[in-house]
Amino acid sequence: MLKRLEVNINKNTLFSKTDKLLVAFSGGIDSVVLADLLNKAGYNIELAHCNFQLRGQEAKDDTAFCENFAKSISAPFHVIYFDTKTYAAEHKLSIQMAARELRYNWFKTLKAEHGFNYILTAHHANDNVETVFVNLIRGTGIKGLQGIPEKQHDIIRPLLFATKEEIKEYVKKNELLFREDSSNQEVKYKRNFIRHQIIPELKKLNPALEETFATSIQFFKQSADIVTEFANQKFKIICKEENNQLFIDINLLLQEAQKETLLFEWLYLKTLKQAKYSN
């Protein structure tokens, strides 16, 4: 696993040993493996742990475990306590979305304050499969079939090559301790339902499901690039932008056989530009 990680990092030019890396660290099996691998490989890492104050003593025990783990590998440790329920209510968000927003906002703050080059998360191949299914349910178009990007601006997921089974085997072989979040077993959450109910059934049909999805995701990415290029060409003919507003010639659009896809692509691009501008 260590060799494969380093090959993946170097092959895709993810980061270097001179970079200062902030690792999102929950204390769960995935983040423990990522931190252990990076430490053994000699990367310059610091750990960042969020206590969302949602699981009482269990969350306190998670934080204590994370701090002790950081000490065991001599890595600087950052921790923050969030009033997640209040934040979710004030911003009219689900608990999951509120936690995600709080987490990434804090990571960005740490990056700016401490001069980190990248923020690393422990997403793996199984997360990629789950994300594709979640996006299919939401209806995000071909872009949603590309899964989780390995490198997205300053956020990097260097473990996407590894399956959950490989991560479990690494923990067993290296006798690593980790924390288990009890909420991960609750199938009321969409992603957990897919993880525990749908994917196990699909793996009965295809035991190499993660590898198959990894290959398919590469094809989806290439297909998305083709669609984007086509949409950009048509955009120059049918659309124009003035004062941050998008104008579409409806008569020209209606002549296109792929008008629905073109409109989706243009509006998606417009949304991305607005999000970038607002940030």
C-alpha cells in the first residue's frame, strides 16, 4: 500500500515532500491509514480534527484518540469544536451539509493561517462508487458520473486508488487502532443506505465493482470533456454574456438536436462562475 501511494502521488504530481500538508483526521479507519502512510513515507503533515458535538461522550473520545494518535507520530494537531445543530438551524441546512460546510471552511482558514500547500482527505475507491450513485439519484448529468476528483484546487484525495478492503487489510497487518463512528451504520442517511444496502448486492454480481467503476469513471471524464468542448463551441454561436448576464438566442437553440444538454452545460458553467465570483 505504501509503495502504491507513493507511485500514485508521483505519477499524478499530487504533492511533494517539501509541501506542507493538512490532513483531515476523524480518527476513523480511512484517515488513520492515510496519516500512517504519509508519516511512514516522510511527508510533512499536520492533523486537523473536527468535533461536531453531535455524539456526546463518543465524540469526546474520538477527539482524545485523535490527539493521542497525532502525538504518536509527532504530528502537530489542530482541533475545533462546532455547535453544528445551531449552525444548521440558522443556515437552514441538514446536519450533514452543515458539518461539511463547517469542516471545509475551517480547513481553508487553517490553510491560510498556517501556510499549508494542500488539504488532504481520506476518500477511497468505495467512496467514489457511492458518490456516482448519489449523483445519479440527484440527477447531475454526466458530470456527476465522474465521481470524486483526485485533485480539486487545493484539496487532494491521494487514497482514491485503494478499496475499503485494502484499507482494512492494511490496518490489520500494521495493527493500527481507529475509531468507529456509530452514525456510519445508520441507513437513514442516503450515502449509508447505498453503502450498506445497495453496493453489497451489486458486489454479488461483480466482486470487482470498485475497479470496474474506476475504469468507467475515466471514460465518463473523457466523455464529459467532449460534451464540454461541443457546448463551448455552440456557446460562441448561440449565447453572449453582458454585465454578468447570460443571453441565449432561443431560435438558434431550438434548432439544435442536443438543446437540453447544451442548456444544462451552459447553466452549469454560469453557476460555477457565479460561485467563484461570490467567493
